[in-house]
Amino acid sequence: MAVASPARRTALHLLGAQRRRGARARDLMRGAREMETLGRKGRALATRLVLGVNVASGELDRRIDSFVSRPGSLEPRVRDALRLVSFELLYLATPRQVAVSQGVELVRGVQPRAARMANAVLRRVAECRPEVDEAREAVGAAATGARIAVTGEELSVASGYPTWLVERLVDAVGTYRAAGMCACALEPAPIYAAPGKAGVEGVEGLLGKAGLEPVASELPGCWRLGMPAGLSRSGLLGTCDVVAADMAAQMCCRVAAGTGRVLEVGQGRGTKSLLLANLASQLGGGARIVGCELVASKARLSAARMESADLSDTVSCVEFDGTRLADEDDLPEALRGQFDSVLVDAPCSGTGTMRRHPETAWALDQAIVDPGNDCSLPSLQLRLLGAAASRVAPGGSLVYATCSILPEENSGVVARFLASDEGRGFVRGRIVDAPAVKALSDEARALFENNLNELGEFQSTPVAGGFDGHFFVRLVREA
């Protein structure tokens, strides 16, 4: 009798834990002892299976349910196993017989009486592989610029994303760029590193010593890791010697960096604070950075990271609701007065970072990105931007950023802000005129210029082997 491999058993266990806890896949994998017991190939397979099932969960369920007499009666652990092996059958190169056999053993391990059903269902799922291959081939060709008409269904099948979402992606960035996003949806995103408390000169050596194979990018102080799997185990993140941040996120920080008072709205766990502090040092030092974060646990974690990075005297972490920044009566002392630079790192749909957060695609609700909905993300983003504007000094800059590619959260929010009372006195500023960008070489500045839209706003989209989808704009308050 066949035995399910340790990598597949680990992946199934993690999927079950994620379902029960409502946790993020990467967070679970990062702390899972089972992953550490697997060899390098086993960890790679388990990771690919867990992330892939998350990205394509709805598409996988559609296939499974079409071959099950009573889909609603499937025991959750059995569905987890069927999803896992269906992903392998449809999207990976595992031989069909091997995958089906492994799937049957996974199901047998959680519900023995369902093994026969699993065998029949998985064999039928395997017959759908030619359709998936054709869709992926068409989408891949469209992503390279070939004049091929691709349908929303093909984009959905190739990526695993919901049809409504791929239609929104096409509306937002056009068929060519949407095809590029869908073509790389199931591939791992590159991992980039930047200096934490270690100086720029020392970071590359630390990364190399840890076996992470760093390769310098066109952006100074940004390395792409050839062997990123060992980053968590290296200890470099825990000591804050190194920061893991997508290249586009690092580019955003260059636009917001300054040497005066800097306010970061939406500080999160402090990653951008570390980047801003290092950039301020490169610009000549003297910056005082204040982070504003609504979630108490994140504010505490950020403060702990600043202490680890020896930045407690430079960076403050304040638990506060950013939508209330214009309310002078309740404002904490650290947030009072005006700032030379304000970065609003707004909560968003995350449609530009779905390779890193695979749960996003099927968790999104269309209503959450509807500007007409008072409880939507665009409504919250506009309130944050309007409140943060009150803290910008005359002549200072206001940088609004998301990791979304949807115009409702990006250009739409900026246009509504500039037309509002809160936006009066602000004008669009050139991104390449930001001090930390202006100081770059022509080649490095081209990274920014090549991703500017007709309004001068930065908007990238994920591509195979490239950085994530980010949006940011630089607004200047007239003196």
C-alpha cells in the first residue's frame, strides 16, 4: 500500500490548521516545526501546495464539486486533501498516477471510508488538465505581448483567481498587464532584503554568510535573494540587521524619506519605519520618525523592533486611529504639530501582493472596494488621507501608498482628496524630485519613471520574476 509523503502530510496539516484558525498561510508555515523536519525539496513542495491551494481554492472547489454527488456533505479535512491533490494534478508536473495515489492515501488518513470516492473524483479532476494547460499557454503568450485574445475564463483558470476579480484586473490595467499578473499568480514572488540596523556596507556580507545568495538590484541597498528559504532561520530578521521588503515598498519609502519630522500613518509592524530611518541616515541624518498604528499588538511589536534596531531614540510608535489625526483635542503629544513628510500606508485590498498573500483573491468581496459604500476601503482610505493632510507642514510632502492595482483605491482616492476641503492647497509633486530619489543614478531613477502613469503616479503590477503591484503618489502642500 502506498504511503502519503511527509511533505503532503505536512501541507494537509497546515491547510487544516489555517482553516480552523483563520490564519495566513505564510505565517503558519513560518512557525511550523513540521516544515523544519522536511528536507529542502520537501519544504519546497509543501510550500507550493499550501500557497497554491490558497490562491486557487475556489477554482479547485468548482472542479471537485462537479464530480461529487453531495458537495456540501464533504468532511472539511477530506475537502482539504482533495483540494491539495487537485492543485497538484492541474497545475504541477507530478505524474498523474502518483498524485492520485497520494491523494487517496491522504483522504484515507483522515476518513478511511472516503478513499474510494477520492480515487474516482481525483481521476475525473485529472481529465481537466488539458483545459488548464491550454488556458495557461494562452495567458502566458498574452503576457509576453503576443496578439492573442484571452477570455476572462482563461485568465481565471490559468491563475486560479475568481472571474469577477480578473475582469476587474483587466479593467484596471488592461489585458496585457492583467495577463502578466495571472501568468505569475501561482509562482513565488521574489524576496528582497534591505538594511535594518546593519549599515549598507555590511548587509550583503551578512546575507552571503547566511547562504541566501544576495544579488544587488538596480536600487541601491536592495538585494534579491537567490536562496530566500533560509532567511527566517538565519536570525537576521529577528535582530533587525536585515529587513525583508519588496522592492516597490522600498521605492515608496525613498519617496517619503526625509531628514526632518516624518509621520508614518499605518506603521504596522515597523518595516517601513526601519527603511525610513536608514534612508534618513543616508540623506544626512537628523530625522525624527513617528509611527501611528491603530492595532495595539502591531504598535507593541513595532516598538520592540525599533529597540532591537537601536532606533528607539529616533522612531516613536504610537497607538492611535489615523482617521482622527485632525482632532487636536485627543491627539497624543508625539503626533502634535506639523511634519515635513507624511506617509499614509493605507489598508487596501492587497491585489498587488496576492503572490505573497494567497488568501486574498477568494477572501475579497466586491463591495469592499466600492467607493460608494461608506464601509468600503476607498472610503476609509479617503478619511485617512484627509486626516493625515492636517499634519503636513507648508512645503512638506504627503505620500499616499497602497499595495493595490485597483484605481478605486488609488487614483480615485487621490482625485477625491484633491477635490475636497482637506486637499485644498495640495498639488501633485514629481516623484523623481523626492530627495532620496533625486540622489539616485539615472539607471535607478528609471525604475521609478518606467512605472509612472499619465498623472505622474507610481503604479506597478506583478510580473514573473519582478516586484509586486504597488501604488504611491507624492503630493506637496504649497507654502
